[in-house]
Amino acid sequence: MKTRLSAQLRRLYFGSGPAAQNFRIFALIFEVVLVVFFVVATFLPHDAWLIAIELSIAVVLLMDFLARWWMNRPRSAYFRKLSTWTDLLVLVTLVLPVIAHNFLFLRVVRAVRIFRSYHVLRELYDQYAFFKKNRDAIEASLNLLVFIFVMSAVVFVLEVNRHAEINNFVDALYFTVSTLSTTGFGDIVFEDVSGRLLSIFIMIVGVGLFLRLLQVIFRPAKVRNECPVCGLTRHEPDAVHCKHCGQVLHIETEGSDG
């Protein structure tokens, strides 16, 4: 029975049938909804109804966590993945404030849940042409989005009780985006050393990620198809031979409208 359950779970999580495809789409939507909820929750008082929702989410995430651990071979390798530890961190932030104290900063740390999107998207690349065709743009956008959300969480955690203008996650998000874009409106300024170092880090890394996104959007379109001889992975959409070694390629394409 355990073997049959494991096989059914693997078909649902990694299969190519309609049920598996619908499940992966639902999983991606669920990740987006979770991140939005975690941000909105920072504005809300930690009343009983919110605790009930958080515990319900924790149950769902725990079931997903256990299912993925059960399917992984060997199971011990599951704990070598970054996504595993971010999932555990989010579970802790959902449960710990209930049994101990309402640690506000834990509710913001849940922004790391957005890292799960990398795992979900990897499962979609081989199933849907849209994700495969726009893989570079999607990954560059996600890298920038993850950086913004995580840095906003860090800003909120470090400055919420130290800076009068940082009162919620949106304030921290506003500061992060204005700093990243080097706009610097001047209405929120960190005067302590740690705040200034954090601002420098946001500007340096954030600008790099933003430029990477622009590069992906405006450079000539190419497709991913690994050459069996030299390993070159990016080629022109209508390429017949690898421009690096001359090997004949087989690139799946629907042709050009022009």
C-alpha cells in the first residue's frame, strides 16, 4: 500500500497527465496567494481568526512537505535542498507565534516562501511551451522579485522598531524599491551603520538583477537546446547546425509567422 501511495503521489507531482498538469498550475497559483496573504497579514492584528487561517495553511504545507519527503529517494537527500529548509522555516513561523509569543518579525520572514516558486517553475518548463519559451525572462523576473521581497523582509525586521517611517511591510517594500532603483526620494533615510550597509547592498545587487532582466528582455530571442557534442545550450530559433561545433541540431519549433 505504501508503494502504491508513493507511485500515486509521484504521478500527481511529476506526471505528464492532465491531473498532474492541473495540480502544478494550482500549486503555482497557491504559492502566489500565500505570498500575498503573508504580506497582507503584516497589517492585521494577530486575532484568533488569523491564527486559525495560519494553522490551516501550516497543515496544508506540512502535508505537502511530508509528501515530497516520502517520494524523495533517498529520503535523507531531501534535506540537502534549499527549498526544504525554506519550507521548514515558514512552518516554524506559522506555528511558533501561536505556542510562544506573537513575534511580528516571524510573520515577515515568511516572504522566503517565494523561493518555492523556483521549484514549481522547474516542473512547468518541460510541460508548457510558454514557460519553456520565456524561461530566461521568467527566471530573471523571479530573481529580482525574490530579492525585493527578501530584502523588504530584512528591512522590516531590522528597522520596524528603530525607524519611525518603517511601520509595515509596504513601508519596507517602498524603501527597498526606491533604493534599488537609485531614486532615493529621501523621505526614508537610514542613519545607522547597519542601515546604510544594507542600503548599499540593496543598490549593488538590486541594480545588477534589474540590468539582467533588461538584458534578457531586449537581447535577440534564442532557444534552449543542448548540443549533444559541445554542450552549447542557446541557439537561434531556426538553427540547423550548432554554431560552435557544427553538429546537426533538432530544435522543436512551430516556425515563424514572418
